[in-house]
Amino acid sequence: MINQDNLNRIINTRTFETGTHKIANQLVISDLDARELLCTELVEHRLSKYSNNEIASLLDDKDPNLLWKVSYAAKDVISKHYKQLGKRAQMEHAAELEDVSTGIIKLADDNGNTTDISEFKLQQVVSMFPTTKSKTFVDMTLRYGKTETMAVLKLNSKQYQRRLRNATAYATKHRSKFDLVASQTRNRQLYTLNSLNELFSIIDKEGSIQGWIDSHTKLVNELLSISEVHYQGAVLNHWNTASKADQYAFIRECINAQAKAQDWLERSNEAVKEAGEIQSN
């Protein structure tokens, strides 16, 4: 357990102050509450395995690794908050859609070709359209194809094509809205977030960063391409001997990417929840 003297010294660092403000802004709480959350995260998790002598020594040496842990602890506080919100949204969404079948259906086109999709996912996509008329049209077109949709809705070819153009134009204009409930995009964001959470856990436990890099080469290259790392090959292939400046630059980019993925998933959860609310009305 961290003693009060060491805790006070950490609280007085610029890094702790920055982390406190970030938590307060992200969670919309007071600085005092944010400070308490950050202290708890440090005491119970990030610094729980360190003795007071070790912490005091790190503080005396102004060790950057200690400041990293403070920064990561602030990220952890925010991440845990959003994860909890995400779980709550998913639970509420599932409750609202209890009456929706979760089976697999086949989407048909006029050539007899079919594509498998879950009823759950189809309902999410359809719910994104703005009116009952457009929802019905899109749902029937996806399920049964042009011919049957025209027959049921009593549309001639010209009317059908006009509705199809309108639906397509709406989906194109609001692509970002549809992406929020698209499995492929969501899975990519989840992969990014989970991978970076794993990296920060490895750093916290002083494990092999190079091992993580080797198993996430594609993601690392994507992050390096937008980072301020000068010698990207060194970071990719020889982490331990890369310059401190490049190591810090890469970690900063990872922190930014983690925050962006978390924010995207939070908005996605809200969109999924909204879809559930629309369907239940």
C-alpha cells in the first residue's frame, strides 16, 4: 500500500494534474472526484506491486516509467468507465430486442443469389433509415428482392427505382451512422482497442514489448505511419535499442489510437442502443 507521503508526491506531479483534468473532462465530474478515482487506480492497480521504497526511489530519480504509469492509470479510469457504459448499453439493447429473432435469414436478389445475415443485424441496419416507409421498403427489398417488393407495396418500376435511389442516397450520405453498427468496422475498432489494452498491460508488467510488436505487425505499421517516430524500422524490429524519443513517440500514438477506438465504440454502443429504442417503438 502506498504511504501518504509517496501519494502526495505523485499528486503534486504535473502528470497527475493533467490526468486528473482529463478524467474530469471526459467523465464530466469534479476535479476532486477525478483525483480520488486516479488515486484509487494507482493504489489498487498500477502501483500495487511496488514497495514504498521503490516508489520513493522512482520519484527521487524522476523516472519517466513512473509518470507513464500515472498517465496509463488515468486512461484506465476513463476506459473502465466507458466499458461499463458499453456493457450497460448492450444489456439494455438486448432487453429491448428480446422479441426479435436472432436466427439467420437469407437476403435474396432477383437473380436468385442469397447472402446470410442475422435477423438481429438486419434489424439494426433497417432501423437506421429515417421513416417507417423507408424502413419497410429497405427491409422488404433486402429480404425478398425487387419483384416481390413491387408486388406487395404496389409499386411500378419507376416508383421502385425512385425509392431505391432515395434509400441508397440516404445510406451514402449517412455512411458514418451505418458504420457504427457494421460488424466489420466495429470488429476492427474492438481489435485495435483490445490490442492496445494488451500492450499497456505488458508495459505495466514490464513484459516483452517486442513480442507484442511482432504479433501485431499490421497494426504497428499503421500506427507508425501516422506517428512522429523518426526511425520506424528500429521501433518495429529492435524496440529495446530504439531511441527513447522514438519509443515515447510511438507510445503517444498508441495512447491516441486507444482513445479514438474507445470513443468510436462508445458512439457505436449509443447507436446500437438507439437502434433498439427505435425498434421497440
